[in-house]
Amino acid sequence: MLSFEDALTTLLARARPIGDIEMADTLVARGRVLAGEVRSPIAMPALDTSSMDGYAVRAADVPEAGVDLPVSQRIPAGSVGHALQPGTAARIFTGAPLPAGADAVVMQELCDAVGERVRINHQPRIGEAVRLAGSEITAGATVLTAGCRLRPQEIGLAAAVGVAQLAVRRRMRVALFSTGDELVMPGEPLPPGAVYNSNRFQLRALLEQLGCEVGDFGIVPDQLEVTRKVLREAAEGHDLILTSGGVSVGEEDHVKPAVQAEGAIEMWKIAMKPGKPLAYGHVGASAFIGLPGNPVSSFVTFLMMVRPFVLATQGVTDVRPRAMSLRADFDWPRPDPRREFLRARAGEDGGVEIHKHQGPAALSSITWANGLVDVPAGTAIVRGQAVRFIPYGELLY
């Protein structure tokens, strides 16, 4: 078996970023991956502006607290005032441009307005409460880099500098199917020995969460020739074929031999738990990843192996999840030769506990958890020691 790290390195080395580029309206580009850097056509702010509501003054006109000045103008955000006459103040609001001649703003809480005059109860320094033109972003500066997956904050920044459209990579196209004669769709009667097909729903949701276009091929029966036929169809027009089930060594596991017949298996069996029977290869020009049929194993292997591969294929440059060091509020005395990922829940006190059922059949454990504890191969854990916790927030988006 390949180690987890070797397997992930191999997968990422095989990922080829999608070359097709298209323009997307910034308003609807959330989740897309930038194909090139974005440079700001403007400076931010474009002019010297007030950072708060108050009074714009010449600092020299207020040599001490208690100076009384006439208010010569009112400047709301979105308007430009006229030059500030010496010995006067301008009522100004957050985001409004400073009038020429002003070099400081005194917040309104430090002023007393009476009629058309204001008492300044604070001696300002030059530049106080002023955002200088270009102090955040200069015109022509790079504000977003290629390989960035656009979150709401990147969308907001692009809009703030006036960029209406963004060059992004085409959405990744993934063909999805499950195998197993025992699978039944929710809503249908459940015969003895059958199980509802949760993987179809779970994996499709995970792929769509990552911005993929999913071609859903449903449930494929445990027949070699049928599986080969579906693989050929799935390879048409898809960047990746993702399956669940049929990649182990049972007599009814037909996916692996079907892929070998239609393409090639380049990697099989990973030293990770859950999820050992993961396969990687290709069918035609499409990459292939076969996940275990067990829903828990399928979920964990998707998060730890498929997600990085999908993101890398989409052109994302930073694909590995970030972990945090937390205190183990549990004992794990049974070291396994494989790298283990335990369903876990982090608390507010810096500790993390694990679900009492860590077997691959405990599907409810993945909804109870808010992340995974990453246990190195051959490692036992004693309550109180530091462990590596990967929150779902790093794995599901």
C-alpha cells in the first residue's frame, strides 16, 4: 500500500489544470477559480477621505483643545466640497473626500456643535482620521492572484476596484456513479438486504460544493460489461470519473477490472483508515478515481484525497487543508499501521473529542463531528496530548 502522503502527492502530480478560460460576471463568480491576476484600475481610496463622521480642519487652526470655528460647508459621502478656508471647519461624513486645505478630521464625539459653529475639544495631529489616497491600493496593483478560488470577500474586492468581469477557468466536469445491486434510491421500498444509496447524494453535494458540473450516471449494476459501457460513456466530455463501490477485491467488485479494460489503474490501495481501497487511473482522456462503497469511507477519502485533486484540476494553487493543534480529550490506545482520520468534535475550550463509534458503518458520526483528527500511522494518543485537528471548514469548501 502507498502511504497517504505518497498517494496524495501522486494524485496532485497527475492533476492537470483546466485550460479553458471564460469570462464570468463578478456578481455571479463566487466559487470560480481565477485564471489570471486582477490589477486594480484605480487607487483606493481615490482621494484623501475621512475615516469617520466629524469635522475636517487645518491642524494649524486648532493649536489647543477648545478652539471655536465657524462651519463653512457640509460634505456627505459621494460629494466633493470646495477648498477649506483658513480658520473654518467642514462638517464631514465617513468616506467623504477631504476638502482641499484640510489635513485632519476630528471625530464628532470630540466636538460640540452650536448653530453654525463648532467647538473642537481635541488638538488634532496632521493626518488624524484621514485615509490617504492610494493608502490601501495603488492604481495598477495586483489585488487578486491566479489560482485564487473566489470567496465572497474576493468578489467584494474585485467589485470595489471596479472590475465587472473576471477571467476564470471553466468549471470542472465530473461524471458520477455508484455501483451495487444492493443499492436502492430513497423514496423506493427497501427490500431485505438492500440499502439506500447515500453516496450518490453525498458525493454529488460535495462536488457541487466545489463548483463542479456533475454528470450523474446513477446506479450501475454489478456487471462487468455494463460497467465498461458506462465508463466509456462517462469518459466523453468529463474531466474526471468518480465512482463509489466496486474497487475492492470481491467477486462482485467490477469497477477496477472495468477501468483496467477501458483504460488503466495507476494507483490502488492507500494506507489510510477509513478508505484503503481507493483507486486512481484514467479512462480515455478522463481521470478516474474510485472510492470505497462504504459511505463513511467514501466521505473521508473524498475530503482528504479527491477534494485536493479537484481543486488542483480547477487551477487552485493552495489545496491542502490547514490544521490546528488541540488538546485530546480522549485516549486512542490502538495504533494502526495506516494513517487514521477520526471523526471528531472540537470544543470552545481548546479540546477535541472523538465519536464513540469510529467504524466505517457509523454514518451518523460524520454529522456529529465538526472535523477530523489526523493520526499519523502507528501512533497512539493519550488524553491531554496535542493532536492535529482539521475542521470541516477546511475540508468542505
